[in-house]
Amino acid sequence: MRLLAGDGGLQPERTRLAWRRTVLSSAVVTLIGARLCVREPLLLAGVVISWLVLLRVGFWRVASMGVPHPTRLLLPTALLAAGTVLLLAVLGLLTLL
């Protein structure tokens, strides 16, 4: 069976659910990070800003998957999402120091 570029099957739904899980899990990490670095305003701001960026990217991806022919994830958007996750990881390490 040959898959078409505009596959209307379950793949867009799985992608949409994966982005929602990613944003939800990052919200949990953000809340834990905010609780740990409440006395460090710069770390707190970094955690919140990185979560807001990931929230925006996730919202954009979920919205773009609702059309019959969703657009591909562009490289700058993918790098932004990956950078946000890395920033959350670095800020998490900084809260442990």
C-alpha cells in the first residue's frame, strides 16, 4: 500500500496527541522548576519563558494538524522546540546546584 503525502489516517491525530502530551509534561516540569527556583528571579523567568515558547510551538502544531493537508514542521520551529527543551534541562540542572 502506498501512502500519500496528505494521509488522512490516524497519523495526524497521533501527532496532535503527542504535542499535547509534550506541552502537558513541560507544564509539570515548569511548575516543579518554578517551585525550586522561586528565590532566583532569573531562573524563574527562564523556566516560565521557555515553557511559554514551547506552549506556543505546541499550540501552533496542534492547530496546523487540524487541516486536511497539514504543513511540515519547519526547521526553525523544530530548532526552537528543541532549544526550549534543552533550556528547561539546563535550568533544571542549575536549580540542583
